[in-house]
Amino acid sequence: MDFLASLSLNINHWVNSGENMELLAALNLEPIFQLTFIGLIVIAGPIVIAVLAFRGGDL
């Protein structure tokens, strides 16, 4: 029980200390969004091909 209590205190200290806001401010979100959307585009191609093959349709 002591481990959980100290873990809870450490998490509460981290949340209330403002360190997480500094981390979010320092984090560059643009490359994260760019990589996410590129990944979605790359995954969309094979999905379209699989759906067309499953339905037996043409473009």
C-alpha cells in the first residue's frame, strides 16, 4: 500500500506542478500531425484495393 500511496503523491505533484504544461508547450505538434495524416493516406490505399477486390468491382 505504501508503493501505491507514494505513486499517487508523485502523480499528483507532477499534475499540479505545471510541468506537463511546459512539456506540451515544448512539443512540436506539426510533425506529429503530418506523420499521422501521411500514415492514414498510406493505409487508405490498400484498404480501397481490398474493398474493391472483395466487392468484385471496378474503378
